[in-house]
Amino acid sequence: MVDENLLSELYSARLDELREMAIAQDISKAGNVEQLRARLIDQVALSEIDLSWDSLQEMPNKNLGEMLGVFGVKRSGSIKEKRQRLWLHLNHDPKKLNPETIADATRDQLHELCKALELPRSGSKQQLFARVAGVLSAHEGGWGKVKKSLRRGKTAPVIPSTPVPVNPISTPVAPTFVPSVQDDEAAELAAMIQASIDAVDVDELTDVLEEPDEPAPEEYEGIVEPEIVVATPTNLTIDEGTGSAIIELDARIAELHSHIREFLLISREHDANDVTAFVEDLGAQGFQVSHAMVRNRILAEITAMANLRDAESDASSQAPGSWRERKALRKLEECRSELLDQLEAILDSNSEDLALARVRFETAAAESGLDLELPGISGRVHGLFDLQVSLREAEEDIDPVTARRQRAMEVLYRGTQDVSSDAMRTLQKFEEQMENFERIVETLVRRAEGQFGPVEHALLVRFLERRGWDVGHPEVRSRAIAAAGVLAAAMGYINSEDIPGLPSSISLDPDKVSDVVDSLRGLLVDMGRSAPTADTVAHGISADDAKQAAETSNIGRVRGKLDQADELLSRLSRGTDAEAGE
């Protein structure tokens, strides 16, 4: 039998008193006050009862409830939940084992926790983490410390009855549904949802109100009687509103899937820290992630979406595996152009909210008759969306760092078709170390309090020359200073009017100059005047005079040729006359 006086003494003892009792009983005194109290109850008050993990698996439901009552923790729930809670109370500290601390646990550690908590042990590290975190969240506040009423002596300790072996044939047991191995995960999810609904415990409520606990109703193996919750207006730390949060999450499940797809584009579901940051960001989107069940549901959706993404990737690289899929692929090809037009309109109207845009595009695809339940179809549809978004981002160049560095390189390489090989090597060095060059410019301008004049130009050139950069080269110096000005203006340290300009020989574009000259020629023609040519410009005469001189020259040339022809004819006629005289 358990000594009631000993239990009362253990409940109300302080840390130093518990340590003295541990020393007297030759028991380890490590751990905090609640761990030491649980260890003394286990090894002294309940020394005749085996509370190992194997024994807990064989202990009836009624005895598990009595054991939880002896340790002064919550004793409601299913038989599996009672085993989990009692094992956690005997072996762990809630401050060191919670959903936040297990984020850094290894896969082997999570595997061992899944084994002890009777959870499925297959799957990735993220799946194991989600299962363990779900159980810890469901049992949050239900283990790790003795009830206040027991510590203050306002409630009599629970004395367990002598364990009586149960005959499964003669004892009436209420019919219960036992999930199969294949449905184990679904059963776990259903159990966690039920636990969150029954999260408000009568014992915890009476502790807060500092009223004696009422004796718990007698429990029978396989039967869990519902608890009556007294609705009292008081400030409790109980996870209230879980049911409404789950309903709201179900209503926004399409939006959640869209956010998860965006997350999986740049991250992996195995990165626990990144997953935690993503879940916190969902809180800013209106999801009630403060509820443990909502967080667990989101983690489960991330895992499911990661598996769907892998299935979509495999299906996109394979031939159709069924007639249904083949027919759906033909339908997709028929409406591809229409979908792209709709996608353009959707992105134009929802450019700031890609998650909403994805949901609307998925809805448009479903309305077009596409079978999105097939991974091969859903993967291609979302692939179209991702490709279009990537093309838009490439066109808009939304990265400001890349954009300003690109503008600086354009200044460096302007008019470099005739530069020397030494200058080109130095310019290539600027391109390779653009990030370092940007930091040097930023430091220099900040120390000059936003000034970038001749003094800063000289300091920049001197510093780079000391670092081995041939900035003093005449073909490099002006380009380097102009590029530094572009970077300083893009970072907001100077105005765009203060950017140093390039020399005219570099800044003038020959093609643009030719365009200007052609425009001026056209203007002169419209005014009724002829445009100058290279010859007229070289001789310094007007276009009209040049034209008149050209016409006169042509007439003189023709007259000269006619005179030559007349002379030739006269010679021929004289020769003919001489022959006739002879």
C-alpha cells in the first residue's frame, strides 16, 4: 500500500527537503524540484510498482489514471494519452522537451521519442518532428509539475488500489474502433484533435480558482467518460478557440497550400528552423498559429505538399500512366494558350500577392476542366505559374543589389571597344570584385557624410591603387569614378545629379550621334534646303553653291567632250580630201 502521509510530505516539500530525502534514500538528487519529486514518488512511495515503459504498455486504463493521480498531474484522456503523459512526467522536463527545443534534435533522437510515445517511426526527419511536436503540444501543461491543490494540502492524495488482473473475456468492454497500421497517422491526427477539444481540464480549472478538487469519476478500461467544464469568466492560459481556428484553417486551405508551394520553391521541408520561421510568417497572414493544433496541421500540410511536389516532379518526366492522365494532358494542351492569357491577367491584378494569384490560377485551371487531382496535371499547371512569375521577375529585375551593380558595370564597359588590354584586365577585375568595390564606395561616402567630390575621388583612387588595382590608368580612372558615383547614388548616399560624368569621348554613343545627324538632315529637307555633304563641309561652301558648281562642272565637261568629237571629225574629213586629190 502507498503511504498517504509520505505522499503529502512529498507534495509539499521544497527542493532542499527533497534533496535531503533523496540523500537519505540513496537516490540521485539531480534535476529540478518537480523531477526530483517525481523520482522520489516513483522509487519510494511507489517502490513496489514497476513503472518502466514495458510495464506501462500492459497497465490497464484505470491503473494508469490512478498513477497519474498519485504523481499529481492530469489524468484524463485515452489510455494511450495517459501512457504518453506518465512516461513524459517520469523521464523528461517540460522546459527541456517541447516543440521549440526538439527543432534541433537529430533524426535518431526523434526516432527514439517516436518509439517511446508510440508514434509511427517511418518517414523523414520533418515527419518525425511533426509527430513528436504534435504530441508535446497536445500534452502541454498536463505533465511536469504537481497540482497546486496537492502542494498546498487542500486535496487528499490519490491512493491507488491494488492492481487486479483483468480478464478480457469476462469483463464487458465498450466497443472501440482500433485503427489499422495503414491508418495509424490518421488516427493520431484524430486523437490530437479530440485532445485539443477536451483541453480544458476540471482539475486545472480548480487549481487556478484555488478550490479543492472534486474526486474524479471512476474510469473503466476502454471507456473515457467526458469531463464537465464549468464556464467561469477567468483569465486562463488554456488553449481556447482551437475549434474555430481549425475551421478557419479549413476554409483557407487553398491559400495555405499556395503559401506552402511558395515556401517549397526556395526551402526544404527538412530544415526545422526555416519551417518554424515560415509558420511564424503565416501568423502575419492571419493564420492562428498560436494554437498548437493549427501549427501541427500546418506541419502536416507541409509534409503532404512536399510529397505531392515529388510526385508531380516524377510524373512530369514520365509518360502518361493511365487513360485518364492521357486525356487530361490532351485537355491541358488544348487550353494552354487560354490559361496563359488568364494567368497574365491574374498576375497583373494580383502582382503584390502571389499566393492569392496562385489560388486564382488554380481555380481558373479547374474551371477549364483540368483534372488537378492528377500529379502530372497539377505539377504542370503550377509549373506554368512558377515559370511565368520567374520570367516577370527577370524582366523587372526586382533585386536592387543586382540592378545597381549591373548599372555600374555598364558604366565601366562603356566605349571599351578600343581600350588597351591592360585597361580591360583592370575593368574585368572590377567586375569580379564588384561586391568589394561596392563596400569600399559605401564606406568612403559614409565617412564623408554623403559627399562625393574631387577629394573623395582622389581618396578612392589612392586606396584602390594601394590594393593593387591599376586605377590610375587613363582609360580606367574616369570609368571607376563614374561607376562609384552610380553605386553611391543607387544606395541613397548622393543625388543622381552628383554622379561624376564620363568624358565626351566615352559617353557619346556613335550610333546616337548618327541618329541626331540624320534627324537634322531631314529637318533641312523639310525646310526646302539641301543637306550638307562631307565634301561641302570639307571645302567650307554652302550646299546650294556646291550644287551649282557641280552643275557648271558637268556642263563644261560635256562641252569639252563635244569639242573633242568635232576636232576628230574635222581631222577625218581632211584626210579624206587629201586622198581624193592624189
